[in-house]
Amino acid sequence: MATNEKAPEGTFSSAPFISHDGLDEAGIRAEVKVVLGYGEIVSVTDSTGGKTKKIEFQVRNTTYNPSGWSRDKKIQDKIEKARETGELIHFRLETRRKEGQDRATPIADIGGLATAKDSIVKSLAAVKLDDDENWTISADAVTRFDEDPSRGGLHSANDMTPEQLGKSAKPQTPWTGPASGREPAPYVGRLSDGNVNPGTVAILAPLGFFNYLLEYERDEGVQIDKDRRKEIAHTLLMIANKLQADIYSKKLGAELTNGNDLTAGSHTRARALIFETIRSFAPITDELLESDELYKAWQKKIYVTAYAMWDWAIDEVDGYLA
């Protein structure tokens, strides 16, 4: 799949899945195509009447920009806030049929028609900023979050009573491939058999550092051995993990309940700060690669510098946020 390298790291648009709207008089729940994502707002276009806005997002894993229409003031306010602060935003898009279309027809058949623009509407159903506890759901949304397909993840026996565990189903056969022959969405960390999803956005963390080192070598003329490159990428990942955890514990006095989350916006910020710190304050040199003492000092400088920049930025925006 082609990618958009201009989009921020960690952004994505999921593979579409099918959900359903509510029952009509005939007892039919019509199909609705849903896409989830996390992206940068690149444009907001007013409709002819001015009340409805088309919001376009830029994401890393596709060359096209996902978009949806919204006439809900709550959604528009969130979009405006994200644009003003430059924040990335979680989005939920619904592609549903317009009034008058056969509700029993699969949405794929309607969306494939030559007259699709007259038959379907793509709506921005919900949005959420990283700091929001809950999604802001549009009055025009027609699907339910709790009916979305399972996103996988860990299921701890510690969260269940012995009685609940006693009602468990029989063991399932090992996972042999994605459901329906499709790869799980990028926000799914693990497959149903416990293996890492090859397409998870979490992989962008170590790969981002590895690729950054390759680019640095090309630009700066530094030669790094293949195994040493992996070692340095791992070191930078550990620094990013520490930054993510410490910005919460030291700055905010709170612990991350889920430990290090490589898919979270805060980890993306930590990685960006490390990239800039190396570029501007802690260059990689041949001397550094040959000295354990210099390498340890370099790691400390990256952490201290990146943390200081993040700490300053949080204080700077504190007075602007509601």
C-alpha cells in the first residue's frame, strides 16, 4: 500500500468495516461502512449553504486523505480547536445511504454505483482529541461503538471472577489468518493468537528510529554497523518510553495505567522530540560510536534535552486550553 510520508508518524486510517444503523418499520438495519483513524486536519471546506463542513484528514498509511461531512456544531468546535492547536485527532467516518435508497442493498453495491455521489453520504460521525476522556459523537451518527468488530487485545483473568471464568467457552483453534482474509486495523496491537499484528502502528516506533538512523547516515556521512544500528534504535525506543512515562509521573503526578503505549499520541511526541534533539543538540559522531562513555553521556543528553522541551511546551499551552 502506498503511504503518505508527509503525514505525522502514528497517524492512520483503518480498513473499513461494516456496521448497521437502527431498525426501520420493516425490521431492517441497513449496512453502514465505518472507518476509524487518527490524523492531521489538512482542510475544512464549507458547503454551498455554509452550515455543513467537509473535513479532510492526512494520515500516514494511505496516499488519499480520508474525509467526512459534518453539520454538528459540537464536532465543528472540536475540529476548530484541533486546527488552532495543531493537535492530531481521532476520527470516525460513516458511509451511509441517502434517503430513498434500498435499505436491504449492501452498502458496497450502493457505493460502487456510477451515481454513488447521489446515493451515499460520508459523515464525520465522531471525533476525540488525545486528552478527551470520551468521544464527541455527532447527532448524525447512526452506528454504535459497542457493535464494532472486536479489536483484539489482552484479556486478563485477573479482571474476572472465578464464576465468570468458569463460564468460559471451549478453547478455540489457533489463529491462522485475519478474519475474512483481511489484515486487522492498524490500531490492533496483537492478533487473536497473541502474535504482534504486522500492521500495527506500534511498529512505527522502532522502525521510525531505525529509518531515522539510515537517513542520518546518508545525510551526515556517518557509518553505523547493521547490528549497532539496531542497538541504537532500541536505545532510542527505551528513551522514548522513559520520556512518555516520566512526563506523566514527574510532570503530572500520575502513572500511565497501561504502561508504555507505543500507539498513543504522547509516544509520538516523545519520538519527535528525540529526532529534533539529535538533529540540533546531540549529533551522532564516529567518536561517539567508539566510546561507551560518550555513548552513555549522549543518551542522558537526549533524555534531559527532550524532557525539558516537552515540559516547557506543556507549560506554554496550559494557558490556552479550556
